[in-house]
Amino acid sequence: MTRGPILQEIWDNLPEERKQRIQKRAAQLKEEYLSLQELCKTAGLTQANISKELNMPQSNISQVEKSSDMLLSTLRSHIEAVGGKLNLTVELPNKTSINLTGFGDLLDNQTSQIND
């Protein structure tokens, strides 16, 4: 890892375990970022297509794709703009996976109440 002399010195002095945790988290964030980008590519869409579909600036779409923390409604809108559907699954230790449902209904109800 080379990021300049001061950062390199800090990196070199970190315990190996900490370096591994940092690299693991960086890889996770990169996967999340690439996942949304790949989703768009798989759907054959660009940020410009999605921004038009969602009626928002392309810069907002870029921010969503780079974000590691977003509202479910934002993620849902983004996924629906590329023709997908958001499903949430909870995985607990030593338990069967649980598919959460009703979030779409809650969001649809909130939207309809706002528009009424």
C-alpha cells in the first residue's frame, strides 16, 4: 500500500491483524459499490438512464452507487429503476433465514399518504 510517506509510515506501523481487518472492510465496501454498478451494467443501463427514470440528477445516482449506507427506500428505488425488486433476508446464527416482507407495502403506503 503506497499512499504517500506519512500514510505509508502509519500503515507500516499497524499490527498485522489490524491491517487485515482494514483490508477486509475495504474489500467489502468495494464489493458493495461494484454490486450496484454491476446491477446497472447487467440491466444494460447507465447512470444517465437511471437518473432519467428516477427524475433526479445523475450526480445523485453516482452518490447512491458510492454510498455504503443508504435508506432502504433509496436502494429500493434504484433497484426498481433497473427493473429489479428488492428482497431482504435476515440470517441469524443457528437459525433458518427469514425473508422480510411488507417493506414495499409500507413504502407504498407512505408515498400514497404523502401524495393525498
